[in-house]
Amino acid sequence: MAILTRTGSLLFAGAAALAALGLGAGTTLAAAAPTFTIKPGGSFTANSTSTTLTDTTTATALSCTSSKVKGTLKSGTGLAGAGAGSVSSLSFSGCTGPLGLSFTVKAGHLPWTLNLSSFKSGVTKGTITGIHATLSGPACSATVDGTKASGDNGKVDVTYTNSSGKLRVLTTGGNLHIYKVSGCAGLINSGDASTFSATYKLSPVQTITSP
């Protein structure tokens, strides 16, 4: 009985200690968010020679031969990934849709936010959020956003590669949809999911690492 009593006392004491530390049964320790080092940071420009917006329901694509970005990145070490950078200006030119028809694409709700989430082998993963854009062409206009036409919450996944200085917009993981479609002959439709793909070369080239 003495041994059992002593064992029970030890177990109780251990449980009490865990509870005091907030480590009781069923509690999961949250991993600390990664931090990043960005050099040189500051203002940057970026250019792409090919961008494509695709309605994934109808497979209709709108392609542009040039796109230019202006933005800023934080500079230093121990930086939080959320809000690590921003896109203050984004323009497109040479945009054509079905049948080679010319379109105008305008970015709205700027600045958009660049967030960093992980780093491995010279490649940083992240997102660009706050996306809103409009497109217009002959007898066709529409809005691109996230959860609704005025949500201003479109999102795309991106990667940045130190060795090339290129920011790549991925066609997976985003939430872009097309809204407020007027005309367009059924080639795009309100509510259709869409993807945006592009690769931008940054100047000056940035080096991003973690931690």
C-alpha cells in the first residue's frame, strides 16, 4: 500500500506540474512562426514577359506580353513572414483574349500584401493577398477577386528563388474567381474559378533566408 500511495502521489505531482505549464492531456504545442532575413529589401521593380489569366471552368485564357510591378520589402533579420512586403503598382500591356481580341487589365485595391511562409534550399514560399482587378474588351468585361466581386481578398501562392531572383505566381493554392461578367459570349462566367500564372524578375535581386 505504501508503494502504491507513493506512486500515486508522484503521478499526481507530475500531472499538476504539466497542468501548471499548460501542457495537460490533449494540448498541442503550436510551432513558432518562422522568421526571415531579407537583403537588401526596400523598393523593388519586377518585370514579366508573359502572364496568363485562365477561367478554369471554360479554359478561356487572357494572356499579356508584359507586366510590370513596383513594391517594397522589409529589410533585416528576424522579420515576420506576414506583411513582409507589398505590391504598390501593377500594370499589364499587350493583353489578348479569345480570337486575338485586345483587352485592358487594371489592378485595384492596391497595395497588395506579400506574405512569406517557409524557406528551403534557396526557395521561399508565400502568398500575395488583397488581389482585385478588372478586365475589359470588345463586348466583354469582368472583375477578378477572391470570395466576391468586392471582397478585395483574392489570393495567389508564390515562390521566390534566390539564385534567379525570380518570383513565380503559381496556378495552385489560390482563391481567384471571376465576377460581374458582362457580355463575353459565355467564354467566362460569373462565379467561375480562375488561375493566374506569371514569373517576375526582381530588381534589385533579393536574398531571402530563414531563420
